[in-house]
Amino acid sequence: MTQCEKILAYLDEHGSITTMEGMSKLRIANFTARISDLRKAGVELTKETVIKKNKDGETVRFARYRRKA
């Protein structure tokens, strides 16, 4: 299974994926490049910027990707 196929399978199962999930759970080091590959292949994805506090109380931002409905 290719990395892009792993991302699509994860999206089908979980509904969304973050860069950290892609890197830690799917072991895809260059996750954003694979998102770019999927878009070039015609997969429509939406990107939501999530703003949260981390365990140290610092504000962090990260992307959450979903298939476009």
C-alpha cells in the first residue's frame, strides 16, 4: 500500500487526519508532500487550521484535512 493509499484509508476510517497523525500513526515523514500528491491526482481535500493550547499552555496551530463532501 502506498503512502497516499494509507492516507485515503485513514480518512475513510476516521474522517480526518492531521500532519502529526500522518507522521506518527502512518509513519509518513513528508506528509504534506503526500497531501500535495493526492491533490494533484484529483482528490479533493479541505484544510482546516486548528488552534489549541499544548501541554505547556502555548498556543499552537496545525492543519486537519478531510475529503471534500
